[in-house]
Amino acid sequence: MKKILLLAMGLGAANVAAADDFKGCYLGVSASMADSDYQWRTVFIDGAARDEVAGSESADDTAFGVQIGCDFYETDEWVLGAKLTANDNDLSASHVYINGTGPDNVVSYQTDEIYALVGRVGYKAWDNGLIYGNVGYVQSDNFYRDNDPSPPVIDFQRRSDRNGLLVGLGVELLLSEHFSIFAEYNHTDYDEKEVLLDDTVNFGTFDYRAEIDQDLGQFNLGVNWRF
């Protein structure tokens, strides 16, 4: 009986230790709530430089995200790791072009297919919990358009990948040896990008360039399966 009790105590201690151990890999799913701010500035058109702010707008969306990562280094206080994330947010916004061709002249933006490579440093604030910081690289698919359906019709557009720098903060709690929950907020600065727009209706305007200022905020709440 004494040997059985000692064995049971040993297994219990092993399970507690495993529940406090972040080192290893994981798969996760999350609810992702995202918002993005956009600003359009026309900088060049028909061979002439311009500095014309067409307006700005915001967008928000909620979708699912997935992630895969590994915490590859752990001490009594610190955890280091990296992960890949993918979010299927579909952010869309539009506004009237200020001083454009008319009241129907609308600028529109769309962002989707958001991917990130993220490194994190976590501090063990509790035996089973981390407070961590994120730094990473983000890429997303974007679509920009300047359109007026009123005659004479104009339609300029461009699909473009954007790359940005991500920084964020989060909390992760181990519930057991194999499961944890997390919440984090990440901000991505895409900075400004000059985009050469295509004339899809042969309006006659050439070399139309717009500078798009854009950023992205994401709040993710999810669960990881650790292995």
C-alpha cells in the first residue's frame, strides 16, 4: 500500500509539473476581432505631382484565426517562442473622394488573408500563466479603388500585398498539460505605400499614383492544444 501511495503521489507531482511547463509546440484557434484605418492621398496623375488628400475611413470585422507555434526555451521566469498565424478577416471601407469628380466618386479599400510570423517573450507572472510581448512581420492582401459610375465613368484600381511590423501584448494560462487559453492585442503598422492604379475603362488618365496610409489592430481570444 505504501508503494502504491508513493507512486500515486509521484504521478500527481509529474502532472502538476507538466501543467506548469510551456516548452513545446501547439496548435490553436481563435476568434479574431480586427479594425483597420485607411487614408488615401493622390500624389501623381497625368505627369504632374499632386498632394491631394481624398479622405479616410475605418473598417472592422470578426472572423476565425488559426496558429501553430513552439515555445523552444524556458527558464523559471521566462519563455521564448515563435508562431505562424492566419486570420480570415475581411475588412472593407469606403468614402467619397473629397473634391473628386462628383458626389458618386468613391474611394474603397479591402483587406483580407492576413498572415503573420511572430516571435514572443513571456514572463511567468503565475505558475501556470504568462504575460508576453509579440513582435512580428505581417502580410495581407489588399484592394484599392477610385470609382465614379456617373458619365464619364472612371475606374482605377489595384490589388497589392502589404507588409507591416506587428507589436502586441498577451496573456496565456495553462489549464492542463495539453490545453491553454490566451488573449492578446496586436497592432500592425503598414506605414505608407505608393500604389500605381490601373485604368480599367481607358478613361485617358495615365500614371495615377496614390499613397495609402494603413494600420491594423487585432484582438484575439482563443485556445491552444499543446503537444
